[in-house]
Amino acid sequence: MGDICNNMKTMEDKEMETKDQAIDAQNEAENSTETAPELEETPLSELDQLKADLADQKDKYLRLMAEFENFRRRTAKERLDLIQTAGKDVIVSMLEVMDDCDRAEKQLNSADDISVQKEGIQLVFNKVRSTLQSKGVTAMESLHKDFNVELHEAITEIPVTDNKQKGKVVDEITKGYFLNDKIIRFAKVVVGK
């Protein structure tokens, strides 16, 4: 702590010496105005030039900071808008599937033929799958594959008689899904042991 105080005191002393030298130089310049008028104009014009340059740089700095602040606000607003409407495309495409579901529900209430009802429901399911696939969603194939902790979430283990089934997925409780090759939901599976 003492070294820091001594260093600060030394720095203050140096600053005072520098100020004293500047005052002495200014006094000498004032005294020598009668002998060399050219010398007085040159330092003052350089000083004026430096002041003008400093003011110009300050102005540029302030403008740049204001521009950056405006950019930051604008991108934050755009990001918020993007987050709020990110799912709009998917939801609009799913509304068509919802319309098909409504039509299928009406058909279920009015028709008695089970095979026609099954066919209509299967068409709706296929449309849901194809709509999701068009948006980049793909189902994960897990059944009878090796258990992988990066893809699967084991619900339970059950004993199996076939040694080939050990460490493999025997049953799939919930399907896993990828969105553009990135996992969005892990598959919940039963593993053989």
C-alpha cells in the first residue's frame, strides 16, 4: 500500500513539474513576442489545429456511439419480433390440417361405415406427418437399435431371452424427433437387459 501511495505522490510531483514547465514556456513565449512574432503564431495555430482535431474526433465518437446505440435497439426489436413470429409459418400450415380434422370429425358423426372413417383419419394423420416433414421435422427410428444416451431416454429395463436384444431398444414409449438434424425431443424407450 505504501508503494502505491509513493508512486501516486511521484506521479503528482511529475504532473506539477510538467504544469510548471508549461507555464514557464507560456511566459517565455509572451516575453519573446517582441523579438519573434512568427514563433507566437505557429504554436497558437498548432494549438488551434489540435483543438479543432480534438473537437472533430469527439464529434465523430459521439456520432458513432449514437449510431451504435440505434443499431443495438433496432436489432433487439427485430430479434424480439422474430422470436414472437418464429412459429407463425408452422402454425399457418398446421391450420390446414386442423381444417381436415374438423371435416373428419363431421364425417365421423354422420357416416356409419368404419372403413371409410379409418381411411379419412389415416389421411389426416398422413397430412400431419407430411406437413411436419416439410418444416424439417423427422421422426427418430429407435426400435431394435442400440440404446444411445444422446438420443434416447430410458424409462425402464426389462429382461430379454434373446442375447441379441440386450442393450437394444425393445419398445418405444414416446417417439423422438429431429428438427433439421437437431434433436428436439428424446425418444422415451424400454431397453433390454
